[in-house]
Amino acid sequence: MDESAEVICEKQGTAGVITLNRPRALNALTLAMVRQMRRALDAWAKDPQVTRVIVEGSGEKAFCAGGDIRRLTELLRAGERDEALAFWREEYQLNILIKRYPKPYISLIDGIVMGGGVGVSLHGSHRVAGERYLFAMPEVGIGFFPDVGATYALPRLPGQTGMYLALTGERVKQADALALGLATHAVASTGMESLRLALIEGAPLEEALAQASVHPKPAPLDAERSVIDSCFGAESVSAVLQRLDEAADKGSEFAAKTAASMRTKSPTSMSIAFEQVRRGASLDIEEAMRTEFRIVSRIGEGKDFFEGVRAVLIDKDNQPRWEPASLDAVTQEAIDRYFAGLGPYELETT
């Protein structure tokens, strides 16, 4: 085992264990990591000695905070579009493999799980949330869009919570994750290692998970579900904001904060995300990933992705200047172009 490797894939007991191993980078994914995970998963799917796959992140802060977004924007700026798209292409294909994986795929998440980290966990059969679990798909805040299968997963969350998460990028902790189905089990942080060992030693899966599970505190979003469902079921992003403003006028502090937060996000990104969730409810995982590859193939043609990364990740002034700057200036024709077919450049999903 190479302890310095970006990702460690090895058989332990009856399990194939994948350890994302870039703790200083919050275990952010690289193309090399995606490829190594793919090779391991392909091999273990046919290996009778491997009865389950366990995925974990090294360090105490993160399971996986996403892809290396700064690197990807650098590639796009330098005109290396094909290299950037190679990452997204293979990442999305990995997401499909995880969704269709023939063996139990258990993610042990006790820290940050965002962006690409969601893609390598949410589509698996079991998602175990520790007390430090922190989920978000914050892409609309950096001029990007919720990808890695969010088009498929978010519309399938209860009520309008998926649309809420897509348009706001808000963070979700353990209790809400379990209530929404983002997590399948909640475990105390102190119990995560003993669960890991039990799974490696071949303990019956559901029995081991049941024994380790705890009942988290009440889910904060439960108290806001009526506001979320009534507001985020509107027919456009502008209509969502109008309903939030109306709810705020009636005394909802949650609605007021949500509307204020949304007004700081990229109007184009929110419009793309709205269309993703609207369309995604009727798509299978392969169609959803093809849709996302169409969007990501065009995202570098605009300015918001570069501007969002500058404002949030590079200069960190958190003052992005979006173009266009208002929802009214974003046309449906412009959004539809992101979703148009790519002809011979479509994502291969088989």
C-alpha cells in the first residue's frame, strides 16, 4: 500500500476499500483518482472474494469536498478544453458505474461531502453519515451547476427539497441528511471505525449497520418543509423568489434568509439548475449524466464560472460580478442551448 497515493484501493478482509487520500486538499478528486477508482471497482465487481465496497476519506475534515475546480478553470482559460472535459467525462461515467454497481457500495461520511464527493457517494447503495457530516451542492454560487448526477438525485428527494438544495446550495447536516434520504444511516463519529472493521470482517451488512445506527437530533428542515414545498414548486426561479418574498412578508425568517442568499448566486446557474431538476424527474441516471455532460461542455463559453471561482476560491472577496446580472436578462433560449445535444460528442454511458 502506497500511503502517499492520492487514492488507496485495496482488498481488506471481504471488502474492497477505497480511501480518498488528499486530506490537505479535502480529498478533492483528480482525474488520476477517478481512473484508479474505476479500475478497482471494475475488478472487484468480478472478484468473488469482495462482497462489498467501502469508500472513505482520509483526515478528519472531509470525505471529499469536490473536484479540483481551480485546476479545471485554469485548463479552460488556457484553451485546454479537451483535458478539462476528460475529467468530467470520466467522472460522470464513474458516477453511473456506482449507481449501477452490482455489490453493496458503502460510503462512510464523517465530514464535508460536496460536489464530486456527492457523486462518488450518493449513488451508492448505502451512505453512512457521522456527526460531522456536512453536505452541499454549492455550485450556483460559483457560476457552475449541480452536476455529478444531481440531475437524477435531487428531483427524487421529498417534496421540493431537491429544488431547494439546487437553487440555494445550502448545507445539510446529519439529521436532515437522514430525513431527506441523502444518508441511509446515521452513526456516532466514535462508532465509525468499529462499523468499518465489522464491514471488513464480513459481518452481515444490514445487521452491522443497524447495530451502529443512532437516532440523530430532530431535522431542522422539517420545520420549514411547508415553506420549501410551496415556494420551490413555482414555475420559474423568479417565481420562487416572489413566493419566498411573500412568505417573508408573512413572517417567515427562513424565507427571507433564503431569498437573500439566492440573490447572491449566478442568475444563469440558478436557471440551469432549475431546468435540471425540472427535467431530471423523468430521466434515468444515464440520461441525466448525458444531460450534465452537455451542460459542462458549454459552461466554459460563458463568464460566470471563471468569475465565481475568482470571487470565491481565488481572490475570496465574495463579490462576483455575474453576466447577465439579473434573472430577467436570462432567456429561456439561452438556457435551452446548454441542454442541446452534442451529436458525436455525447457522453458514452455504456
